[in-house]
Amino acid sequence: MNFYSFEPNLFKELVSFNANFIPNNMAKGLVKKEENYSQWYNEIVIKADLAENSAVRGCMVIKPYGFSIWEKMQSVLDGMFKETGHQNAYFQLFIPKSFFSKEANHVEGFAKECAVVTHYRLKNCENGGIEVDESAKLEEELIVRPTSETIIWNTYKNWINSYRDLPLLVNQWANVVRWEMRTRLFLRTAEFLWQEGHTAHATKEEAIAETKQMIEVYAKFAQEYLGVPVIIGTKTENERFAGAEETYCIEALMQDGKALQAGTSHFLAQNFAKAFDVKFLNKDNKEEYVWATSWGVSTRLMGALVMAHSDNNGLVIPPKLAPIQVVIVPIYKNEEQLADITERVDKLCQSLKGKGISYKFDNRDSQRPGFKFAEWELKGVPVRIAIGPKDYENNTWEVARRDTLSKEIISNDDILNHIETLLVDIKDNIYQKALNFRAENTHRVDTWDEFKDIIENKPGFIEAHWDGTSETEEKIKAETKATIRLIPIDPEHEEGKCVYSGKPSKHRVLFAKAY
Amino acid sequence: MNFYSFEPNLFKELVSFNANFIPNNMAKGLVKKEENYSQWYNEIVIKADLAENSAVRGCMVIKPYGFSIWEKMQSVLDGMFKETGHQNAYFQLFIPKSFFSKEANHVEGFAKECAVVTHYRLKNCENGGIEVDESAKLEEELIVRPTSETIIWNTYKNWINSYRDLPLLVNQWANVVRWEMRTRLFLRTAEFLWQEGHTAHATKEEAIAETKQMIEVYAKFAQEYLGVPVIIGTKTENERFAGAEETYCIEALMQDGKALQAGTSHFLAQNFAKAFDVKFLNKDNKEEYVWATSWGVSTRLMGALVMAHSDNNGLVIPPKLAPIQVVIVPIYKNEEQLADITERVDKLCQSLKGKGISYKFDNRDSQRPGFKFAEWELKGVPVRIAIGPKDYENNTWEVARRDTLSKEIISNDDILNHIETLLVDIKDNIYQKALNFRAENTHRVDTWDEFKDIIENKPGFIEAHWDGTSETEEKIKAETKATIRLIPIDPEHEEGKCVYSGKPSKHRVLFAKAY
């Protein structure tokens, strides 16, 4: 009997939240990432109880364990937004169809694969089911927001009159829907959760400064909390947000060597202000159009977290985002031993609480320690502590770190300091590991043959010269599936020739295959 | 020129977020609540920058100031849910139409005024606009969730196998849509924000205990944070949640004497487990259906907050939910005076920060103090402090409390303690005021003539005997618009006769006109 096949009934047991039916060696059930990266990713998301596919095609259910990681991301990001002067608000879910047509580029980019609401009532039908009431047809169809620029700028029109109303620094946490045909949990789903900042400014300079500030906030979050090194740059015209004059992005390298865009910040110039007629009176009492930005990150960051750090034993969660930072597993043969151990564990838990370190004492008697070890490894808890009768006698603990899977025996006197240090070490180590991986997998390429060879046979980023035309960009994409991930900010000046066309170029750009 | 008319252009200025164009005496612009309660409510919501109607009929935009109050509510409630063992998760926005038909009562209650998604693509049309792509019609229509029992129980089917998987204690913060025809900001809108708890239990007793626990959590929140006294009870069969066996509710009395249901908690028995075939293996290894609860509060609580405490000067926010608890307004004639005052204010702000009290130093030079006083009154800030040259010399502050509008001169030595005490006083006072109002407006009624007289001419609750039949309940509603708000928990036994039918009754129930 194969426990790891995806037969519906077994699978049902494997993903149950309390995980009581998962066999001890469940982690071995993961496909190795070297063998099938895509399946490995999917299995981690499912088996570590992060998310699953919903009954509605392309949508996902974010399970409590996964959601608690997302909540931590939200909390950190929300704090960073507020520190930089932003306030939250909420705008409606639906967009009147006509709004889309107002900004010419935006409509091209977004008014395509959308969920369209056409009716507002159901009625009982004769067979006992229900059917759409055709008499309740909307005069104008409503689109479930794929992004909210149009509704927000239509609203800002009423909020902005004078330079005194500016800047307007607003963010919203919301769900959005883009009817993607090929979906993958967290990376690309029809509905996803995100935040979208929408700001309005009196000057171009201020709006550009805001755009840059927010991409730097994202970069800081990615590096310090997600433990994912990112490169900041701007998108080419082809890859730019529909309606933006400039799109800043952060790009990260996943373990399979593909790039993942982890956040974007758009300078929208006066495009939406013009489309929705949003003007203000400047200090000289003259009317001007307002300058805009928008910026967002989404539950896609959960995908980045999984793909950047996890291994063949399962998830590896960066300590600052871990719902449980320390799990404690007792090893005992009888109730008396458990009572002794529990007393010592309780003291440690009190100390951890005092330090603001989250912990779980896994004293379930229904599972053996080996099972618990595998389960918490799969779920990516940064530090695992075991204590058995011998440790109790010796006044020690066995401490295992998730990132390296190494173990140490630590005396009770040192345990608290050790854990604190370890959490920082793990955070630093997983970041450094990802940084090294990126360094090892970034290729400076000067010929088209080399480009084609590397993009086909090696993972990672390619730094190459490009002639700056969309035509070349599209041809490269058509031939290799590689896209320009970004144009570096303040790129190093270097006279060179476009790797494809041979035309002159003054600096390199970053290519990769991407999610 | 009348500044307070609702001509579009002036109105636009009146609601701008920074409120720089609102004339000094703007609060006088509020309709008196005694004259037109409904308009008074609407004007407070709009002018205090809480929310406004969106471009989509029946939906609302929650503005930053309003949203910051809702965020505080969320944060407190979320903490209470977690303390009682619940975890957050996220389930998809869309419900396949067929899911509704699975629970017979639920379909009657919810599958009516819903937003229906029928297509998933738009295309460009010849006139330059966009149109629905008829070739992208969904095989099965999707309903935008009006509540999530059906999708969640369809999901729980895969999460629950054994008694070890229970209880499952999950909450979700989400937007929902009910296509209401007559809407009012916060009280009844097509889209609103809420939380919905959905729990699964092994026994009936445990599910009932959960249902009761959560209505008590809501009652505690309403009383301690919203400052709104509530009565806990159960709904009659007519008023019950569609699909529930028992609905617990909290009912509050608004200042116009109408009742507002502020939260509900439903014991769903095994109805959804049976509809979605969710069984578990009990300790004796036998299959049983799972027992369920669901419970929710929504942005309607914002409406309760406004209607319970506000006065003709504007909003009154309970201190624990106030985004700004203390506002400080400097009064000065020249830069030198402002510099002196600012120095002292900065010290006070540091002390407030140390105490975790939120504050704002309103040093805008574009507005006079009188304007600022009126603005912060309108926006309901609990404590307002003014400091002028004379206060500076005398080492004093002028402290005004929003609930009573009274002022005191307080010495600098006492100011911090005074503010702390005042915030508690205000909290207690607004609760007590609401409690007194309810006591004065609760009528014990024994005859039908008296009932009709009171329901027509006096605000408030009526305690009366009822024969326990839906027939009588419906007749009373048809004749007076009064509904049974709740059946008290453990009602005082009292032999009596139904106020309408004269049939025997053993206890009173609570009637009122309601929102």
C-alpha cells in the first residue's frame, strides 16, 4: 500500500489539519525537489496545511496554518505602511464595466479574464434547485475587481480639491479576481488576497519618490522577514503595469532557478487623474491633474516563502514569520516521566513567553516522537526541542534546527539564550543560503549562443546587453521563454552589444524564465 | 449662501478627508437628531469621514477615518477569538450555484438577492468600449458569497475524519454580498465586511456551549468596547438564521428607540453536516454526523457605534475604539508663542505615548482654533486639549470631554493622570447613559391597546407575553411593524396572557421596531 499516492481517500487523510493519520515517515512522501520541482512545491503546500484547491476552479482555500503565516506578513507590512504615513480604507468589490474603458492602456491589460456579474437574483426552479432569475438582469454588468485603480480614482475625484488634500496615502487589504486559466496554489489563482496602495500627489517628483519608497519597503520586507534576497529594478514597457508610466519591481530567484516577481510599485503619472478627471488647485490657485502611484504584494509571497527555502523534508519558515517558532516534544515511557518533563517544559515555556517567542508543547499521547519530529519538520518550525528521561536527569535539552537539520545537546542554564541566538542564526543562514544560491546562478552572458545554452540548461538569472527595443525583447521571449525581469536601478555603465541584435547598449539587464 | 445644503459641489468640499474647506461652524450643519434622525445619522457618517456611497449602487466606500475604527474593532475581536481557541483561515469568494440547494432552509433564506457571476471574460467592442464575451459563459453560475456555510462545510468534509480532528474552530474575515434593495451606510449595504466563525464539534453539547460562548464574547465586546448595553436572547423560528436550529443574538437600543441586532451566533445542529455529508469516527469507531455552529458580526457595528452615542455636534467615539483619543490644539498669535507651546506639547505627547494613549497635535496653521474644535467634535475625539499663551504662563491646559462637552482647567502636574482617568470616565459615562436610556425606554405591556399605543408613540423595547406561535408573531408584525427581537435566556417565570391572542404564556419576550 502506497501512502503517498494521491488517491482521493488517502489524500483526504494526509491533509487533515490535526494530521493525526499521517504515517510517521510522511516527509519521505514528498517528491524530491530535484526530481519534480513543481510537484514538490504542490505537495509541500498541501501537506504542510498551507492551502488547497477550492471547489471553485482556480480558487484556493488558505488553511489555518497557512493563513497564520499570511497574517504575520500582513501585520509586518501593515506596520511598515503605517510608519510611512499610509492609512487603510476599503473600496467596493465591484467595478461598473464602463469604468474600465476610461484608461486606454488599463483596459487592454485588465478587462479581459474577469469575473462578470450580470444578475442579482436567483429563484427556485421546478426541479427543486435554483436558477438565475432572468428578470433580474443588471443594466450595466459589474466586474469583480482585478485591481482597484478605476474605482479608487473615481472616488478620489470627490476627495481631492486642493493641494491641502494631498498627498492622499491610502492602502487597502482585499481580495481580487483574475480569471487565470492555468492556476497554481499561491502563485497564480483566480482569487487571491493582496494589499493595494493608491496614493495621490501634487507633484511628479513626490509621486516618483513614493513609488521608490514603497518598492524599498517591499525589498526590506522580503529580505528581513521572508529571508529572500531581491533585486530592485524597473520593468520594460512590455512588462509594465497597464496604465503605468514606470513599474518598479523586486525579483527573487527560486530554487529551481526561475525568477519570481515578489512585489511591484507603479508610477502612474497623471494617467488615471486624466481618465477620471481628478484635478486640484495648486498653491498658485491653478488647476492641475493629480499624480498617482499604486503598489501591491499578494499571497504570492507565500509561494515565494515556500520555494525559496524549503527542502525535501518539507517547509522551512523564516523565524520572524513562523506561527510556531519553537516546538517542544517530550519523550517518555510512563506518566511519571511525563509529569517531570512537563514541569520543566512549563518553566521553559514561561521564559519563552517572556521573550515573545512563540512555542508549542506537543504532548499529544496519540503520536510517537518520531511522527511528531517529521510533522514539525514538514511544517517548517524553525527550532525543535526534545526532552527525554536522560535529558531530564542531565539537566539538558536536545535542540534541532530546521534549516540545517543539525542537533545539539544544550544545558538547561543556556537554553533560553541558545534559542534566541539560534532564531537569529537561522534567519541569517537561510537568507545567506538564498543569496549564495543566487550568486552561483547569475550568469554574465555576451553571446546569443551562450544565452540560449544557459537559458536551456542552467537555472538562474542572465545579465546581458539588450538594445532597448520591444521587438528584440519579444523575439528573445519567443525563442527562449526568457523575459527581461528588470532594468537595474542606476546600472553600471558598460559599453556593449545587444546579445540578440548586436546593436549598441550601455548597460546590462536581467533575464530569466519566470513564474 | 448656505454651506450646508447638499448641492453637489459644496458637498464635495464638505466631505473631503482633510476637511480644510469645511466652515468653522460646520457642526451646526448637522440636522438635529430630534428633527430627522435618519438624516442626522447619514450626515454624521458622511461628514465625520466614516463612509460614503460608492459608484456601485448599494455598496459603500469605508474612508480612512471610519476604517481605522473598524480596524480597532477587528483587532479587539480577533484577539478575543484567538483567546477562545479559534484560528483564522480564508475560503473562496464564489459559491457554485448547486451548493445552495443542498440545505433546504438555507436556500430559502440566502439564495435570493445575490450577485451572480455568469461569464469570465470581456472583449473589446467596435465602439471602443468593452462588452461581455458571450463565448465565455460559465457552465455553472457562481454566487458571490452572502455567507459561507455551504463552501465551508463542503471543505470541512475533507478536513474531518475522526474525533481527533474535532473541534475545528475557524474564523474568517471577509467581504460578503447581499443584494439589498434599500440600503443605508453601515446598516444595510449590498457588500459589507464581517467575520464569520464556523466551528465543527463531536457533540451537540459542545456545539451549544460554543454558540453560547461566542454570543457572550460579542456581548462583552459590545458593552466594554462599543459602550453599548445589549440583551442576549434567542430568536423565534421566524427570525432565525436559515439553516440554524437556534439563533442567539445580542440586541441593542438605538437613540431613536429602534432595536439593532448587533451580532448573532447560530447552533446549526447537524444540518450542514448532513447536507454536505460530513461524518467523523467517534471514540467507539462509529460514524456520526458533525455538529456545527456559525457566528458573525459585521461593519453594522459601525452603525451601532454612531447611533448609540452621537449627538447634535457629531460623532462620539468610545475611547477604546477611538483612532485618536486625545487631540491637542494650540492657540497662539505669533511664531514665538507657538514655539513655546509646541515644546510643552511635545513633552505631553511623549508622556501620552508612554501610556499607550493615541494623540494628535493639530498644529495646522491654515485653520483657526474654533474650526479645529468643531472638526474634532464632529469626528468624536474623546478628549480635546487646548493650550494658549495664558495656559502656558499659568502652567495649565484646558481640557474638554466630548461626551458631556464640559471643560476644565488642569495643571500641568496633573494632566497625565487627569487624561487617563477621563478616558475611563468617558467610557463608563457613555455606557451608563445608554443603559439609562434603555431603562427609560423599556415598557412592560399587558394589553393590546397599550401595545399599539406604545409602539406607535413611544420609542423603545416592549416586554410582553406572547403565545409562542408564528401566526401571532406575524400578525403583530403586520399590524405594528414590531418584531420579536428575542426570547430572553432563562426568562423570569410569570404566568400571563399573550398580548395579542390572550392565550396563556409563561414568560415575556422582547418586542421592538428594528433596523
